[in-house]
Amino acid sequence: MSLKNLFQVLITPIDDKDEFEKLMEDMDNVGCLMLTTMNLALQKQHEDMVAYEMIQNLKEIYEKASKS
């Protein structure tokens, strides 16, 4: 599942428990994958975040860095 598809699913109501559990597992997998691609400092900073929060935080960090 791509991140774009994952975010689309997040804004769609979920009625099925199995579907919800699969979504949560996918979100966890994406977060783990993101953490494994980061250096140790970024891992420590993002280890308690879900994938969406990581993406938002990384955007802020790198937007600030590109402006300096």
C-alpha cells in the first residue's frame, strides 16, 4: 500500500474490524520502514510518532533547513 493510498484510507470511514486492524498494521509497517531509513538522531526524535506525524515533522525540519 502506498502512502497516498494509506492517507486516502485514513479519511474514509471504516466499518469492518478486520479492515481497521489491517490498516493499523500497515501504518505500523510504514512507520517501522521509515525509522529504519533514518540516522540514529532522527530515529530517536521520531520513535514515538506514527508515520503521518513523522512525515509532517520531517517536512518542517527540511523546509526550515532549505530556507537557511
